[in-house]
Amino acid sequence: MFSYLKLGRYWAKRAGMLLFVLASSCYKSSVPSAPAASVQEDDFIIAADLSTYPEIERGGLTFYAEDGRAEDFLKILRTSGINTVRLRLWVDPPNGHCGLEEVQHFAKRLRKMGFRLWLALHYADTWADPARQQTPARWQSLSFTALKDSVHHYTWQVAEWLKPEFIQLGNEINAGFLHPLGHSAHYPQQFRQFLSIAAQAVRMASPTTKIILHFAGLENALEFYASLIDVDFDVIGLSYYPIWHGKSLYKLQTTLAQLSQYKPVVVAETAYPFTLGWNDWTTNIVGLPEHLILPDYPATPEGQRAFVESIRSVVRRVPKGIGFCYWGGEWVAWKGPTATDGSPWENQALFDFKYRALPALKAFKEE
């Protein structure tokens, strides 16, 4: 979804290359597996993508439970019923945010709190999505054969060191990834080879990790996954945002049901606003009534809660529906009210403009 956000303008120009192949002692303090007691009895994935939180945390914000008590951010989410945290991983991010070191340190904390880990490998230095799948700078001059080797080594290293329960090979790969060589329309066989070599690396390094392939939206999803049925993966993941992917939850449910003939399915990204207001001077992505599903889901705290409840219910009704993930729930306006490079998502976060937990968090835990 990230080119839709046009967030590239918020990041500094790429500067310098970080070396990935570091001595194992730098990073390889292993991330322990999540304790079995942390997983709900039926293993239904109740997830939140918290990729921006390590950066936000450095700003020193205090978060509050719904009753107004200051509380640890991660404890609020864990208490709400969230059992899995999704984190994006960039290869050589210019400021280190969402790089391997940050993700590994954060993953250790998440493990200690009983969360399962879901990694979204972008195979890029910044946002990857259907419109932008730029090969990391360090790999751009490589031949197809050499790039396959790099993808295999990188994927093996990440899976070996972090041992996630779930791993995405690419992010919203409607048009493939690692462009131009992995463009699915121009080089479909090369795209498939990249996926296969990455899957092979995961199987070697962490055999229990479930592999997710992630597609944005509902249109053409059936054709996309049908074309990859002989590729080695475990779970179909879809992004669903009403602003981009339609306002019919019935169509979402029928699409997921049709896809479940191939593999288990998960809503890999979704979100909804609790207001059309704003809390900084960064333009919000969702800000107009036509972006909403009306009248059923107004842009209010209760409307946001109803949307999350409906997403959970939709997935529960689908054969082989195994869970959902809320995207950007942590992405509050943490840089202050005058920031023009802050959050374009604060009105879709799971905390209000005073950083207090919203009623939508109650929708994650099933009674």
C-alpha cells in the first residue's frame, strides 16, 4: 500500500550502504521462540503491525489505557488480546529504522511478552507495494543469478536469526518484487524463481515458520494465487482498505472464501479511522466521507470498533480463515502538532489524539 501513501518524501535521501554480512556476534544473540502459553487455544492470528513503534518510542510518549491510566504500550495491546506482532524489514534503510538490528532488538522484547512474530520482508531499502518494488541499492548491479544468491542468503540469515512464526516473502507483490528483474508481468519465471529460492531458504533455516505471500486488494487476487499454486508457501495474505479496495465486506468474505480452496487465508493489513480530524500538519490518507463505509461504519471511535469486529467476524466465517492484522495502530502523531513529516495515519491509530486506548482495542479479544 505504501506508494499510495507517497511517503518517500518523508525520508531523507538514501545515504551510505550498511553491510548486511556482519560477524554473527553482532546480531546473533538468538531470539527465543514465543512460549506456547502465549498462543490462543485455536491459534487464530490476532495481530497488529507495530513497525513504527521503535521510532515513536524514542520520542518518549506516554500511552494510556482506556480508563486513563498511564500504561506500557505493549502491555495495553497484549491485554487487549493481540497475540502476534507484524514487523516490516528493510535491507539497508538510510536511518536504520526497520533494519535488521532494530527489528531483532524489538523482536526480543516482543517474545518476552508472549507475542508471536510475523516478519514482512520487503526486499527493498524502503516502502515496497504494488507500484514500487525497487531492488535494494547494494543489489542493483547484480545479474539475475547473483541476485538469486543474495536473496537466498539474506532470507536464510533473517529466518535463522529471528525464527519467526510467520514470514512474508515480499510486501504486496501484485507486480512481483525486486524490479526490474523480478517484475511478474515482464519476467514471470524470474519472479517465481525469486519466490522459490527465498522459500527454500526459510525451509532450511526455520522449518516451522509459515510462509505468507501477500497481495493488495481483491481484484485479480484469484488469478494471482492460482498462478502460484505450485510455489512453496503456506498462507495467502490480503490487504483490505475500503479507500482502495472497495467498500463491500461481503466481497471481501467471498474472495477470501474462494482463495481458501488453495491455502489458509489471513487479512494481512487493514485499518479504519476513528475520526476525520487530524493531530499534526501531515496530510492524512483517509480524510473524506467518501473514503468511509457509510452508514454502517462512521469515522467515530465506535465506528472504528465496529469495523474491526466485522473484519474479525468475516475471517472467522471463511473456511481456512486464520486471522487478521491491523496496520498502523501505533502510528500516532508523535512529532508534535506542527509536524509536516509526522503521521498521515494518526486518525486510524488505535489510540486517540491524547494517546489513550480506543474502544476498537476491545474488538480484538473474542468473548
